[in-house]
Amino acid sequence: MRRWPLDLRAAHWLLALCVIATATMAIVLVYPPEWSDPYIQRYVAGIEYHKALGLVAFIAALALALQHHRRPPHTGSALEQRAARIAHLALIVLALATPAVGFAANAFWGEGIALPGLPPLVSPVSRNERIGAVLTYAHDAGAYAFLALIALHVLAALRRQLLRRDPVITDMLGVKSKDARR
Ligand code: HEM
Ligand code: HEM
């Protein structure tokens, strides 16, 4: 079994959880059945949790990027290893860029982050709607590219684990698999 350091595994699963939760939340909030008062209020309250979870995802991605050199060696053919390296690099870049651009877009709209019971985080820049609109577009496009790559990443991991009997997922979970590695 390949041993992933515990902090790397924790950062990976925290990142995965936050990204899936925050993206689901945003899509539910941004596309209500109708823009009536209750849904507007739900958006206003909920989007703050989307932003906060997005920032936690950013911190987890930063930890993973900074500690990446401690990961165990890749497995599979030379081609698979190369593909995994490129895909992981793209995942890390998007995991950092999506929340960073979301934060910047929000800041240029003059917004901060306000969660009940916590001191508000105010926008560090003055409002500029043109920059805000461009960055919002970049945030949304980046987020959907990120989600598409995550879907491929999960399919590739499942293929390795279930069809190739290469226990990459159980290694990342830190549990022993029945499949011995050759
Ligand atoms: C949902 C958001 C997710 C993101 C952003 C993400 C991102 C990443 C990144 C950046 C790495 C490379 C880490 C490194 O080399 O230091 C990685 C590795 C890995 N991920 Fe994910 N991941 C996600 C979800 C998942 C899920 C749901 C699974 C399980 C089905 C999974 C399984 C794996 C495995 C097995 C590896 C190690 C692959 C190897 O040994 O090379 N990931 N992930
Ligand atoms: C991993 C982190 C993040 C992901 C995956 C993500 C994903 C998304 C998605 C899928 C949407 C819906 C886009 C649409 O169809 O209109 C969205 C909207 C939004 N996000 Fe994020 N987001 C992240 C982080 C952040 C952060 C850190 C902030 C701000 C601090 C933020 C602010 C917003 C705002 C204000 C909206 C609603 C306006 C819009 O459509 O862009 N996001 N996000």
C-alpha cells in the first residue's frame, strides 16, 4: 500500500467536500424555480455560506499544493502517470483560481462576506461594476471547467480502483485494499 501523509489526505478530502458542497449550493441558489421574494432571501442568506466554504476550499488547495512534493510516487503506465500529473496540476490550479477569482469578483461588486455571529469581511477594493462583471464571468466559466475536470478525475480514479485493481482510492483513504499492488 502506498502511504499518503495524513495531512495530505485530510487536505484532499476537505477540498473535495468543500468544492462539491459549495458548487451544489451555488447552483441551487443561482437557479431557483422563480425569482420570488422567498428565493431572493434564500439567495442572499445562502450565498454567504457559498463564499465562506469556497475560501475553506482555497486554504485546503493551498495546503495540498505546498505539500505536493511529499506525495507517494504515481502508479500505472508512463502515459497514465503523465496524464495524472497534468490532470492533478490543472485541478490544483483551478482549485486555487476559482475561489480567488470569485473573491475578487465579489470584492469589485463592493461585497464582502457576512456570516451570522462572525465579524464581517469587508471588500478591500472600491466598487467597479465592469471589472466585477468580467471577473464574475471568469469565476462561473472557471467553476464549470473545474467541475468537468473533477468528473473526469473521479471516473479515472474509479477505473483504476475497480477495473485495473490499482488501489489508488483506498490508498488516498488510508485503508488497506484486498488488491495487492504488483
Ligand atoms: C471533488 C473535488 C476533488 C478535487 C479538487 C481533487 C483533487 C485532487 C488532486 C489535486 C490530487 C493530486 C494530489 C497530489 O498529487 O498532491 C488528487 C489525487 C487523488 N484524488 Fe482527488 N480530488 C477530488 C475528488 C476526489 C474524489 C471524489 C475521489 C474518489 C473517487 C478522488 C480520488 C483521488 C485519488 C485516488 C488521488 C490519488 C491519485 C494518485 O495516486 O495519483 N478525488 N485529487
Ligand atoms: C472552490 C470554490 C468555488 C466554486 C467551485 C464555486 C462555484 C460557483 C458556481 C458553480 C456558481 C454558479 C455560477 C452560475 O451558474 O451562475 C458560483 C456563483 C457564485 N460564486 Fe462561487 N465558487 C467558489 C468560490 C467562491 C468564492 C470564494 C466566492 C466569493 C468570496 C464566490 C462567489 C460567488 C458568487 C457571488 C456567485 C453568484 C454570482 C455568480 O453567478 O457568479 N465563489 N460559484
